[in-house]
Amino acid sequence: MTVTQEIVERINALPVEKQREVLRFVREIEVKPKQRLKVFEQIDEITSRVPRESWAELPADGAEKVDEYLYGKAEKK
């Protein structure tokens, strides 16, 4: 029996949902290594699509006041 035949037999014996998982895995490993971007490359690629004007609108003190920007100004007691 060839490797291909054994793979086919084993996949045929699996439930449909497991076959879908195998298909997802095969599709993932088919991707050429050059197409797999590291996380920082992915971030760079995504953020490069944001217009400079939009970046300029972000607050410069976002790290210092993250809670205020996320949840609003805290009320003083």
C-alpha cells in the first residue's frame, strides 16, 4: 500500500468534521513559506494600510491614559 492510499483510507474512515480538519491542515501546509508572514510583518502590513491622517488623530498619551480612553474619565469621590 502506498502512502497516498493509506492516507485516503484513513481519511475516508473519519467522520466528516474530522475530514474537514484534515483538509484545513493540508491547506495550511500547502502555503509556501514566503507567504507565511511573521506576526510583526503581518502587523506592519496591516498598519501600512491606515492613512497617515488617521494615525495623526490618535492620542499621543494613549499608554498613560489607556483606562480613561477605554472606559471614560473616572469620577472622583
